[in-house]
Amino acid sequence: MLIRNALHRGDRIDLRIEAGRIAERGHELDPFDGPTYDARGGELLPGLHDHHLHVQSLAASLASVRCGPPTIRDRNALAEALVAAEPIEGWIRGTGYFESVAGDLDRDEIDALRDDVPIRIQHRSGVLWFLNSKAIEALDLGGADRPGLERDARGRITGRLFRADAWLRDHLPPTPPPDLARVGRRLATYGVTSITDCTPSNAAADYERLAKAHSTGALPQRLQVMGTLGLEQTCSRLPVGAHKIMLDESALPVFDALVARIRAAHDEGRPVAFHAATRTELHFALAALESAGPVFGDRMEHASVAPPEAMEALARLRVTVVTQPNFVRERGDDYQRDVDTSDLPHLYRVKSWLDRGVPVRFGTDAPFGDPDPWAALEAAVERRTPDGQVLGEGEKVSPEEALLCFLEHDRSPTIGGLREGDPADLCLLDRPWERARTRFSQVRVVQTWVGGAPLQADDAPSDV
Ligand SMILES: [Zn+2]
């Protein structure tokens, strides 16, 4: 295949793709009667690598309707999303509701938005479900009296159901396993050609599910799977990544046991990846890593609050930071309000890490973050909160520095990439880089290729 008429760093280029790799790069190349693709002057880039997401959870969330900020901010937007939603197994499932959208929901409120199918909407806190009348009917709640089922003064069910997840699971129609092809198509829409699944509980069965989706082409992106100790690579195209270690500062593990666990992972030939979201978790992880002795590839996920002394330790231990500037864009106002003032300057740093020579990668943490890497890139450059405030002026990076954090490790030395011999993992933008770099969130990816094969993308990326 020949990709013609592409822009790359100001240069108009053609690429010849053979056997999944870039065979030739030049100007006005001869198509030799093979198929050609006209890039129409769009910027051609290496495909993006999302270094931290959760494939199976993302698949489940793509089958749900987002009902809260930042996607949904008012009642009209919520109504549109519910009306557009396609029921799965006869139901519509909503997630992430917050009162800033349309106040305190109840059955009548949801009926007014949509009343032809059962709808259940989960509050962002996770402790409360809102049901419409069809849902109350389908669950046969009429005569039921169960804890958590709210009734008004006249005894009518309001549609609010508290702390009832286990009960709901038993009373809802069985849901099919999440469709991983949705994830493949969605990520193709963004030009993502490789991903690292960072789910700590990934075990053999999860690995098998991901391997099957990959081998059938449902999930065509290149994929690395983190997970539990002892996780074995049984598929040649699906490498096992770091051993993921969750830390929760309210229940930290015994220090010596943690050190032993790091050593056990290293003995398996695997680096470790710590979930470290708070100052305490970061310090604890670094102390354990220092004691066990770090290896190449050890990672700190999030490093959300990084005070100077932790930054020095991290740089000394040569640990890679995998962070989420998108959280500034998605939750920055909550941080301004809720985070300890002394921690605010240390939040989701990027520039400070780069200045200290610490390798930085970006991952969206989808579905807990927005899976759109272009929104994350804009956040890294502008650091704007949903209300438009700048959070962490000193942590802004250039568009080019930001993009490097979303590329694969071994293809990152320059934004150039696209060398002859590289895998043909590519994405084509709808505009030249000069216009993309000033407003990443408006960039549209026209086509994505993995190993030279074009990927099928979502038609309507905003319809979740
Ligand atoms: Zn995560």
C-alpha cells in the first residue's frame, strides 16, 4: 500500500507499507499498481499508545450512558443522551450521575426524560441507583419492602434505591460479557494503536479474554497486560507487563511483605507498577522500591501528589511516571475545592518530571478518565479545569512534549518516528500539525492503521 500526499513535520511525504512495516519514505513514490490512500495533506503521525487504561471496565462503561460531568452537564444533555441510548438486554444503564446535572432524581424526573424502557442510573458516589417507572415495574418492586427502597409519605416508591448493588445484580437480566470490540473501535477513533492494560486483578482468565479479542481482531490494538504475580504469557502477540501493586493509604501493607513482593515480581522478570495517588502512597512505594532495588521498567502510576523530596527519590531510582493530565481537565475544580492547599502545587505534574529527566508517559485511566487522548493532550498543554481556571501553570508542557508522552517507549526519541523499518502503526489527522497543536481537542483522526491494516472506527464517538 502507498499512503500519498501526507504532511509530516512540514514535509509532504509518501509512505510505502509492506508486510506491516514502513518500507519506504519519500516524495512522489511510484504506486507500482498497488492500492493507494490519499492523505489529502493531513498530518501523519505514529499511532498513540495509551499507557494506562482498563480494557474490560472501559467496555462495560461504553455499554452505559454517561449521566454526569464532564460529559453531561445539564438536564437537556441528559435527556438527549437517554433518548439516543440503545437498550442492552432491554435496559438502559446510566453511570456517574451528579446533582449538578438535574438536581435530585426520582422516577417521575426520569420518566419525563424517557419512559418507554426500563432505566437505571447510578449516582457518582456508587451508593444509590435511580429507577424510572418501567424499571420499578420490571423489577417487580410494587409490593416489595426491602431496605434501601425509598417510599414517599404516601407509600409510593420514589425510584431511589440505596446500597442495593448485590440485590440488583440478582434481579436484573444477566448481562452478556462486555463487548471488547467497542473498545477497539473507540480507540481507533482516537488514533490509538497500542495500549497497556493496568488492571491489578488481571489473572489467567482475563488474559485469555483479552488474547481472544486480540486474535479475532475485535481488539486490534497492540496490547500489554499487567496483573497478578505468576501471570503467564500464553499468546506470542500479547506480552505480560508489570506486576501491578495497589496501595491504599488507609490500609498499607506490611513493609517487608511489600519489599518481598517487589522482589518476587523482579524474579519473574517483570517490573512493578505502583498505584500511588496520595503523598503517603508515593513515599511508601518509593521506600519499598529503594529497599528492594529497582529494575528498568518499574513504574509509578498517577503520582498524583508529588512533593519535591519524592521527585528527587523517583529521579534517583529511575522510575517511569505514568500520569493523567486529563484529570486536571475533568476534575480540576473538585481538586481546587477539596485538595489540601499544600498539595495543590504538587498535583499531576508533568513539566517538573521532564526537567528532572524522569521518563513520563500518559495514560487516560479510562474508564475512570475520558478515553480521548487528544483531550488529555490539550490538558497537558493548557492545564485548564472544567471552569477554565489554570491549575499548575508551571507544569504546562509544549504540544510536542505532550505528544511524546503518548507514544510508545521505543519510538519516542523524536516526534519524527515514521522511519523506514518501523511498524506501520499510524494515525492520520484531518489537519496539519501547525493547526492541530493549538487546539488538540478539535483534532479529528481520519484513519488509523496497525501494522498497515486500517482499523474500523466508531462513527459517533460522542454517543455514549
Ligand atoms: Zn487505573
